[in-house]
Amino acid sequence: MNFAAQFLYSRVLKNRSPRDYSREDEDYDPFWQSYAEQLFLKKDDNKIKKQDAPALCDLHCCKDGPVRNGLIGQKPPSISPERLKDFGEEDYLNGDVKTWEMKIVNRNEELLRDALSRIPQSSSRTSLSSSNKLIRFEDISAAAFKIQCGVQKTPCMYSRLSKQYGMDIYLKKEFLQYTGSVKERGVLYLLTSLPQDQQRKGVIVASDSNFSMAVAYHASELRIPVFVIMSTSTSPARVKMCREYGAMVISYGTTAKDSQMHARRLAQENGYLYLEEEDSAVYLSGLGTVGLEVYEQVPKLDAVIFPAGGHCGLLAGSAAALKHLNPHISVIGVESESFPVLQQSLKAGHPIEDQACSNHDFYGDVSGLCFGSNSLQLTGKLVDKVVAVREEDIFISMLRLLEYERATVDADGAIGLAALVAGKLPELKGKRVAIVICSGNLELHLLQQCIARALTLDNRVCRFSLVLSDCPEDISKLLEILAREEARVLDIKQERTFVTSELFTVEVTCTVETRDKIHTAQLRNTLLERYPTAAWTER
């Protein structure tokens, strides 16, 4: 095309009406302002000058909306407040909108929406001493609304253990929380309820429990200065974990009492808030949200089993929610026979504080004894039954959860299932039962010991000794018998020096693994027929 043709064609294009800048198929995004709305007018000697914007020089502003290529576009629609009521400002800014649904029967649907107005405010004193005020269902609903974006809504899944125990078992897997414990719920609600000035000063805790781990994590997430005082006997793994959560960890003292005294002194000198696991209404309301979720996730529940050891805040708070929603649901607590504190306190009518407890890492929060009057009153009023189980039952339940659910839990997490393992709840046969697995923080060296002990208690690992002639053929025949009986040899030892029997004999000690109790009995009968002097090591 020559120069004249190009000139005439350009004149034709100039005479055409301008085209709208945006395509009709594009949706207008009300959450992001366009450059046109960011332009402003400057007055200079009564002349209106337009501020230049890169790549948008042909955009203009008008009171009726942005002008695109000389045409006035439609004014952006206003955002309805009803559309924004269920979302948070940070979610819009981050582009990560999250929703939460909670169905509460026999309650106004506006309950959770207006719950923030009923959240109790804690004072700024150096400790959160609880008043003798029982929590209400509205308090738990308010807690659920406030912590919904800070904790996981853990699954409550049907378990393969149902067939073995003759009931429909659903496991509420609270050990899947970020710190591996249900304590996150109460801690997060507790921290968000603190006054602003106290949040700026910081908080301090003194223990290596799940409560301290939850405080370390959520305080760091909320930008609250947090200090954790641990004794020098605390495992390095827990110290490292707390530091990774963002807390300032200080090792002080050889006992937990020394750490607590040091933490209280630091709190008094620096204005920190000393936190300890108490039964305040705020903390119990946060833990009670577990009951709300279980009721929502599993319809037609007959019973819910909770751990009752330690501070029993989970049992008390969840019982308040469940009994409000359905008074016919049985709420059952389980504690250890070694520390039957709750049963004794219910009989006495007041908390028992003078009973000795174990400091072993295996028991963890199970052996905590300092629960208050709020938890005791709620438990006595709302909990239908409290049972105690042996340590052996806890070991076996840990093994069952590892094998059937691929879940590694500690004593506090396995104690609920231990009630079914021990046969303490025969009335639940054929019913629909939910078990709260509340914690999964177990040291690795303890895990190995617990599983080995559980296999022995479950009659799946056995040991026997017998005397053979010092001849390779006899040992070979013994191994052939074990192979024929399908027993797996875990260990075999030979002792010649200290044998008190005949000369040129050897004492052989074997550790074998079997399928179950019946298989172990068959192997024992077979060996006794061939070796009458075989001695079995009792478990």
C-alpha cells in the first residue's frame, strides 16, 4: 500500500466511533480497582490537567465512572455487605478465601454469626484464674467461630477396628493438629481473647507438655512474644520443636517446679502473662469445640469416649456441647488405673491434689493432676461414666491404632480405645461410638519400647529356652520345627559357659513372633512334645 492509500485509510479510522476498551465477555472484578479509579485531577490556574498513567493514556475519569476511549463505562457495582459477612479481610487480600460450615440443630442460624459479641474478655492480671462459672453452649459456639481459621477441622472417620470390637467405631483424629494435640483449640481461643496490651507484652509458660507446644506455636503465629521455660531434663527433641515453632526456650532447673518458679518470677519482673493449663471458661470453651465437630460429622451417635486423665478439660468442655445438642448421647471418660484422680475427686466432691504422679515421659498429660472446680462440676453433672484402664491396655491400644489406622499416638491419645480393649464398656456393643484420639506426641525411643511391650502382651512375641546337645544337627532340627509352624525367629542365643546340665550341651534361648494367641498356643504344644524340658518366659 502506497503513502496516499495509508493516509486515506487513517482518515477513515479517525472518523469511526471509538470502541469500548474492555471486552464484553470480561467480568468486572469489584475487589481490585482499575487504574482509571486511581487517576485524580489536579487544578493549575483553573485548568484541569490529567495525571499520566503508563499504558493507559487514553483513560479518563468521570463522576459516572471511568471513561474508556471517550465512552463512559458503567459504574462498578457496590459490594453488598451480605456478601462479605462470612469472609475475613485478610482472606481477600491474600486471595485465599476459606469458608466454614457448622450446623447446630435447634438453634438460630445467626448464632455463629453473632457469636463474637458474646466472647468473654479476660483480664490482664499475671494469671488466668478461672471463676466458678460454668460454660454455656453459646460460649463454645463463639469459640468455634473465632478459631475456625486457626486450627484444623480434623476428620472423624470410620475405623476398621469396628468389626473386631462389635460396634461402629469412629475416630476423631485430633492428633493431626499442627502441634499434634487437641490443646491447640483451647490455647488459640485463650490467646485471641487476651487484651491488646497484654498481647504486646507477651506470654510465658513453664513445661514441656502439649499445652506449652500449642502456646509456642499459636503465640508465634499471632505475633505475641512467647517464652517457654523447660527443665534441663527435657528431651532435646521437644526443645528443638518449641524453638522451631518460634518460641524463646530457656532451660532452667532440674525439675518442673523449678521451671515454674523461674517463669513466675520472669512474668512478674517483665510484665509477661504466665499461662498454665487451667479450667477457665475461655480455655474449656475452646476445647469444647471438639464436641461440636463430632456431633456434626457423625450422625446418630450413641456414645463418645474422651480421655479423662490430667486436667480433663477436653472431657468437660465437649460434654457441655454434646449434652446441649443431644442429651441422650452417652459421654464417657477414661483414665489410667495408676492415676484415678477424676474418680476419686468425684467421690470426694472436690479436686484431689495430694496424690503422687509419675514423671515418666510415657504418661505425658495423663498424669497431670491439677484440674479445677469448673471441670469437676461439669464432669459430675454431664459425664455419664468414668472408667479406669491398666497400663497394659494402653500399650495394646497403641498397637491397634498403629496397625489398623497407621496412627502413631501417645498414652493420652490411645487411652480412649483402651477402654474397649479392656472390655470395660460392654453396653456399647452394636452401637455407634466416637473415640477422640487427642494427642500423638511420643518420643521415638519410647515408641519402640511401647510396641515391643505391646506385642508381648498381645501374645504375638514369646520367648522359650531349652537344652540341646552341642551338635549343629539339633539346632537345625529346632529351626526346622519353627519354620514348619510358621514362627518368625527374632533372636536366638546360645549359652555354653554357664550351663549346669550335662557336658557338651548348649542352652538355646529363642525369641519368636507369631500371628496371634492361638498360633502361640499351637507352637508351645508342638515344642513341648518334642522338647519336654522347654521353659517358656512368662510375659
